[in-house]
Amino acid sequence: MALERRSAGAAHWSQEQYDWLFADAGPKRLVLVIEEQNRALGFVVARPAAAIWEIENIAVTEQARRRGLGARLLGEFLEHARNHGAEAVFLEVRESNQPARALYEKWAFVESGRRTRYYRDPEEDAIVYRLSLT
């Protein structure tokens, strides 16, 4: 949670949402964490729904940005998703988050929609991206 709180572009979840994320009874999710010297520098959270995966949250600490860690996390996730039968991946990103949007577009995600006023604090539209894996 501390890492996510320091990342303005990440989805901000409550303690209950994180507890549910790691609960056995919750929906199946994949959580990848990148660490250095026992310190979490970034993470990605995704969930499968049959052959479609959704990236629910991704964050890299400000101090660790511009080192390719976001690309590494995304690449590891996409490899896992492909190996588990994914045909497509979706995600939402704040319209103003140009670094994240550039990363997704570099990986061939294409803009496929918009969710008006999806984000809060500050209120902002979400851009929906899709990546076909077939």
C-alpha cells in the first residue's frame, strides 16, 4: 500500500481491497512484485476472466522510474498471461498519465475506449487499452 500511495498514477485501493486481493476466498489474481535489497520497487496486479486478462493496478516507485522496471513487470506479466491461454489483455489508465500510456503503446496496446470521470482525486477520464495476444 505504501508503494501504491506514493504513485500518483496507480489505482488507490483501500486496506480492505488489498486484504481481499490476498484472501483465499477472493477471485484468482496474479501479483508480481519487483524488489531490490528487500524493498518493493514496483508491482502489477491482474486477473484472468477466461481468455481475457485485466491489469487492475501497476505501480513503480518514483525513485525507481526510468530504469525499465515498469516494462520488465509488464513483460513478465504478458509472458505469464500468454502461457496461461490469454487471448487479450485490457487495462485502464488516467488520461493524463502520459508515461504509462507511452509504455502501453510501446507494447502494442491500442486505445479501445474511454470511461468518463472514472478516477477520483482528481476526477479524470480513464483511457481503456487493449492488447490482442492472438
